[in-house]
Amino acid sequence: MKNFTWFAVKVTVVQAVTYIVAGMIAYPLFTRQFFEGSSPLLAPLMRLPNDPELWGHVIKWMLPAQILRGVLIAGALYPFLSCLQSWSFTKRFLGLASLYIVIGQWSSPVAGASTVEGWLILRPEYTTPHVVLSVIPEGLIQGLGFGAWLARWLAPKGSPNKPNQALHATGDTSCS
């Protein structure tokens, strides 16, 4: 239980920080146009700061939602922890970033402008190339940041770029 708790804390911190940072980068550069201005395409769907009553919900639940998301991700990844730790930094980074971006976003069964499900069932105005290409960077930034930071934190002590040789010394090569 102690191992899972520390793992969950790490995953939650990485997830929450990368979520917030990616949003802070993407909003002014890519997605503000969909929430503000003369024709805010996504504003009718979202709780935004210009409606304090609705925005209060976001403020109240932001941290608990990020904690829940982090614990859920940690629970899904935990069975693979020894494998992740046995891999090189590059393999950990690519594996974690790919899981986050491909499964968590692009192929998610939740309809969004940057998901296959969204392209299938959302109305055309939500899936134009302009909208899709504007929302994809946020997920990429977060997924790459999540993968890199967590891959670094999962490195064996004193050896951030090498696989955990102790696991291989025990004969466990099932994660290679």
C-alpha cells in the first residue's frame, strides 16, 4: 500500500501540474477564440469565468477533480510499475506519453474535437480542421510533459537514463 500511495502522489502531482500548465499555454495561444469574442463556438458548453455562478463550481472542484484524475491514472498504471521502472528513460517517456495522448485523448470514447469519437458524432462545426488543429496542442503539451516528468520520477535512484538492472538480475525480463 505504501508503494501505491507514493506512486499515486507522484502521478497526481505530475497530472495536476501538467494539466494546469498545458491549459495556461494553450488557452492564449490556441483555444481562447473558442471561448471569448464575437462568436465563441465552445462557450455555450463550458463553465467560464464570465459567469461567476457557474465558474464557482470550477474553482470549488478543480483540485478534487485533479486528485481524482491522478489517483485513477495511478491505479491504471500501477500494475505496470515494475515494467516502467525496468525501462530506459526514453522507453518510459514514450510509453507514458503515448498512453496519455493516444488512449487518454485521441481514442477516448468521449466526444471531443480532438477525439475519433468526436469526429464521428459531433456536429461539423466542432470538428473543422481549424478547430481540431487548435485543440490538439493542449493535449500534446500535457501528454509530453506528463510522460517526461513521470518517466524521470520513476527512474531508479542514481540512474535516470538507464533501466533498472536489479529487476533484470532477478531474471524478470517479461517487461523488456
